[in-house]
Amino acid sequence: MASEIESLLEYALNIGASELIVTEGAPSAVRFAGRVCAVPESTALPFGSLLEFLGAIDGESGTFVGGPWVNTKWRVKYFREALGNAAIFRPLMAECPDFTSLGAPAALDSLLGLSSGLVIFAGPACSGKTVSALSYVSALCSSGILRFCDLDESRELPVKTGESLKLVNTVGSTSEKLEQGLRSGTDLFWLGDFDGSSLISILRAAESGALVVMNVTAGNAVGVVDALLSAATPENRDLVRTMLAASLKAVVVQRLLPAAAEGGGAVSAWEILFNTQNVAAHIRSGEQFKLTSVMASSSSEGMLLMDDCLAELVRSNYVTAEEAGRYVSNPARLA
């Protein structure tokens, strides 16, 4: 069975898939540009094949970094189902790409000049947001000498620290680590995925003069703000709105779509929200639903609406109108 699973892993790498999904007793599938697709001519894996391949599966579910298989390290998320085991294999890059090579809008270059506040990279699962965020953090560390604190427990992709000093702190909760880092004079925090229980501490760190970078799983900038505010309690929601309005610097949303050209891989679509007085006022008042209109009318300030980005990708023949239509909120923009 090892050779069969390795063949599936090799197939996933060859087509540029972001994940291989393996379930005992069922055909395998891959996630490519955000869509789950069946592996051609894939047959059902025999029961017990995953356990044989991985060597051990502790508990009902878990995540670990395994390999190298097919000369690649993989993040493996496994779980037990009623009829057998299942696992999701995600290939890990050996190092972060350069931030300027991501193909992102030029407006994002302004983020490299930030020294404090909160910067959020967002998108659905397997959208490339973690790679973009880590490339940004690596660019900051490599461009100067910073005191950098890595609080991302997944450690899937190493940060290029350059001459910056990486602070190692493994004691306590995320909130406690943030407080300890601030006392140590940390300039830059990388948190990985957003932990709602640490919301107030995250905002305090961003207000205190440190630059805080994290991921949020959301499909658009309004969804990011909603996700943060939903982590607030009724007692501190007004405080959270005020702190978020003051500390937020930017929200960068990324989504992957299949390229129109055959064999062209995946194309990134972007949405960018920069915090302005107008944006901050809407966040403080709880009217974040108005941020879509702000982005649509603020292209001169570097903001970009996902619908406008999708429309431009269609006009430039990078993606098909059919594919863009799956994600556009106003289909008229594609006309």
C-alpha cells in the first residue's frame, strides 16, 4: 500500500494540488485551486492501508509533519471515520518565497514599511494565505534587525529571519506569550491562525507598538472583521471595536482559481482593505458591512475589491468567466 499512496502523493505534486485527500474504502481526491476533484482512475484504498503507510495513528485525530515522501515533507491531518481511517496530506515548501514574487498587487508593498499595528492575511482553506503571510514576515525580518517572536505552533514553513533575533518562548498561553514578548521588547509577532481566546491580548500588543501578523479563515475583508468581533464577549464588544479600529493596518484576502490556460496551474485573486479614518469609523460603529462600498470607491488608496480583481482576471484571460462567477458577489461586474 505504501507504493500506492506514494503514487497518489506524486500525482498531487505533479498537478500542483494543495492537498491529497485519502479515505480508506473510497477513491482518493485532491484539492486544486480551492476545488476538490477526484483522482482519475483512483480505486478504493484497502482498510488498514493508512495505518500501514503512516506507521502509527494516535487517538481519534491529530496533525503532524511527516515524510519526506516523494522528496517532500507533508503536513498530515488524520482522523478516524466510522468505516476506516482518513488523512489529508498537504505538501510543505522548503522555504518561503520572496514576498515580491507572489504576484500580489503592488499596493501591498506599502506593508513592508509598517512597524506596528495588526496585519491580517485571510482566505478560505488552501488559498495560499499562510505562504503569503510567512513571506511577508520573512521580508520584514530580512530587511532589518528585529526582535521576532514566532507563536505559530504548526511550524509548517520556516521564516527567513536574516539578521533579526528570533525569540523562543514556549511557556504559557498565547496571551501570556504575547505579554512576555512585549516585556522583552518584541518588534514583530507571527501568530499563525487566529485564536479567539487571545483577541484582547492580540489587540493590546498591536496597540503597544509591536507589529502583529496573523491568519483568519474568511472569504472577504468584511468576514474577517466579523470573525474578530464574533470572538468578543457582550461585555467587551465595544472595547474590541474601539481597539480594532485603532490598531488594524490592513486585511489581505487571497483566493486561488484554476487558470484559464490548460496546464496553467492556479491564479491568485486578491482583496485589500487598508485602515483609514472612514474604515475605522465603520468598525467602531459596528457598520462593517459598509466596508465593501469603501473598498470599491478607494482604489486610489490602494484598496481592491475581490469582485474587481476577478473581473480584471477575466478581462485579461487569466481565468474564465465561469470560474470567476463561482466567487463574485455581483455577477454584473464580470460583464
